[in-house]
Amino acid sequence: MKKRQLISILLLTCILCSSLILPSCNTQKSKYVAHSFDYFDTATTITGYEKDKATFDRTSGEILDLLFEYHRLFTIYHRFEGIENLCTVNELKYGVHRVVTVDNRIIEMLLYAKEMYRVTDGKLNIAMGSVLSIWHDYRTAGLDEPLEAKLPPVDMLTEAAEHTNIDALVIDEENSTVWISDPKTTLDVGAVAKGYAVEMVARELEAKGISGYVINVGGNVRTVGTKPNGEKWLAGIENPNTESDEAYVEYLQLAGESVVTSGSYQRYYTVDGKNYHHIIDPQTLLPAEGYLSVSVVCKNSADGDALSTALFCMPFDKGLALVESLEGVDALWIMSDGSKRYSSGFEKYATTP
Amino acid sequence: MRMNKEASTEARALDATKKVKNDIILISALLLLVLIAALALFLFRVTGDTVTVGVDGKLFGEYSLSEDRVVEIKNGNGYNILVIEDGKAYVREASCPDGICSSHRPIGHSGESIICLPNKVVVEVHTQSQSTPDIIA
């Protein structure tokens, strides 16, 4: 009898112990993160919920491989042995551009970018390479030698702007070729390629039934499904005022949507005490003014990328009208004075942590 | 609960009050032990907040956020000076030209990160708190 009592007590203790300890044991999926610096000249972060690290490594590895393929095709800065990409499309041979046979993914992306030129009334213009490369060179030089930092001469910019006609980009879908008819025109897809690539990769994951992932390429964020328990992702919109103690100005709940922020607070250089950021208005040829950041929430991450850049270069009224005219697209504008403006549907994503 | 009842019924049947008393002491002691263990676990988790430093995709180091220190992160010719202070981490100084990392506000919430693109450095906070964003855009 004494033995039975002892066993009972031991069992009781076991139950008590397990009921206290088990909930803290993680039998569910855990969160994993992978970083890379190899794509689109920016930082890539893959976040995913998986049952173990090996599964996450396999899926995140697949995502990174896919991103690398798009990077190789869309980059204007690097050449790769044996493939035609936008870098080789931009090159001149005997003073003119070649007619280049390219991968269908390049054709599709360029057609999309041309369509967005129309939608944004020319604010998203991938034929602006000549102007953007001048700013790129002056910014890089100014960051390397801050005391020598200079602004590009206006003459230089206006001359380059003569060669930014989107119609100089000739796309032959049937033969899968691309040709730039003006030798002084070059492509810069920096405002659309990342988002487009992220969207394509996200769709491949969705087609495979994968969920519980977030792809973030340089602030171009796309959620794939929800967290494993069906809970939505909590996204913080970064405070463009980096001096502030408030890290986020807004919180959003996302389940399969994308959020992309274009801001003047990250990539810039300083000339005579004034900051010049990297988003160049196609009309003024100068860094766009009026906002600290513009965030776009929508399903398609390519739209998010293209629209956030375009909205940054538009007066608020015009930008708001554009957003309201597009199905499933919402935006948050943070004005130069720090005040916030929202599109009508933005509220449905807003939350508090 | 069922076990408890069963145990006490057995004890009453025996009618040995002394034994029952001992059992109660034993159960209480075990309960107390479990509670202390749970409390220790809980406390350990709260102080388990760390910051990890990754260089070019590889783990460079992991440091407790509750311990002030300065870490020099070296990658080739580049460097970033990471400071951990009052439960937060920030980059005080770096070799990169753009200075995005060193102008970043101190981070201390789970999932927050400071990324230095030129030096391929990722500084990331890992805490148990739940109410911080999964994504920063």
C-alpha cells in the first residue's frame, strides 16, 4: 500500500511538472531568418516558420537561388559569362545598341515597366538611365570624399534628359529581343526590378503551397501566406525621422500582401550641409521633394515598388487620385513636416501591437 | 485531480493520519520545487535577450543585451563599432561611406536590425517579447 501511495504521488508530480513545462516547449513551427547581400545590390532577408532548421534552409535556399536568377537577368551593373542581361542591353557596340535576344523574364518585366510608365504618367521611367547614372556617380563620389561632394551640373542633367524617351526601348515579344534605338539612352530598372523579382518568387512559393514566409529585398517586403497559426504578420512602418525614439510610425497586419516604402532618409549624400537623396523626379531631374517617405500596401510587390517611387515624385493630390483609382492599392504618405496622409482603404491594415 | 482523490482515499482507508500528514508535506515540497523551477525558467527567459552579429551571412557573435560592451566587427578592410548599452545596441562608428548603419537609432526590440550594406554586416535583436513587428518596411 505504501508503494502505491508513493507511485501516486510521483505520477501527480509528473503531471504537475509537465503541465508547467510543456507549454514552454516548442512543439510547433519556429521562426528562422536568413540574410544575403548578393542580390540587387542591397540586403535580402528571408523570414520563415518551419518545423526545423533543415526545412527552412532548403526553402530559403530555393528562394535565394530564384532571386539570384532574377538578379543576373535584371542587373545593370554586372555582366555574367554567357548570358544576356540588362547590362549587356545597355552596352554600345560600334556606337549603337545591339538587338539583344533575352530571357522571356526580361521581356515580361520590361513590358510591365512600360505599362507602369503609362499608369504613373511617366513618373516611373526605366529609360532614365542616363540621368540616374549621373546622380549615381556624383553620389558615390560624394560619399567617398565627403569634403569634395558636388551636385551634378544642371547642363549635364538636361542634356542627359534629352535621351529618356521610353519609346526608345523597342521590345519584340515574338522574337524575344530588346533594342534601345537611341545610343545615348540606357535603362535603369532600380525602381521596379526588385519588386518584380520578389513578386515572381513569391508566386512560385504560393504555387507550391508554401506559406509562412516573408521575402524582404532592400525594404521591398512581400508576405507569403500568414504565420503557421493563421495569425497575420505584423509590419512596422519605419519612422523616417531617425532621431526619434519612436521606431515605427504605423503598424500593419498583412496576410499575403506586400508593403514597400520609398524614403529619402536612407540613401543620400550631403553637399554643403544639405542632403540629396536617390529618388530623382523625371521632370525636375532633382531629388523629389515633399515627403519623408511613401509606403504602398498592395498584393503585387512589383506594383508596390513602382508605385512607391512614382508617388514619391507626385504632388499628394495627384498621387492620392492615382491610388484611389487602382484596385487593392493603398498608401501612407509621410510629409516633409512629419504629418501623415492616408488613402481611404489604408485603415483596414492598420493595427496596434 | 483523479490521482489526488485516489491517493487520499487509499490513505483514509488505511486510517493512518501520520502517514497522510507526511504525504501532504511531501506533495507540498514537490509542488514548491516545481514552482521554483518554473520561476527560474521564466526569469532565465526574460534575461535571455541577445543581439547577434552576422558578417556576410555567417554568425560573427552573439551578445547579451543586458551586459554593456563594445564589439569591433571586422570584415576585410571594413569595420563597424557596435555598442551595447542600457539594453540597446547601436553602431557608433563604421568604415562604410554612406553611414546608414551609424545613423540608425539604437535597437532593442525583437526583430529589429541594423544592416550595413558595404560591410555586409547584420546586427539583429532576439528577445522573447511578442508585441514587436515581424517585418520592418
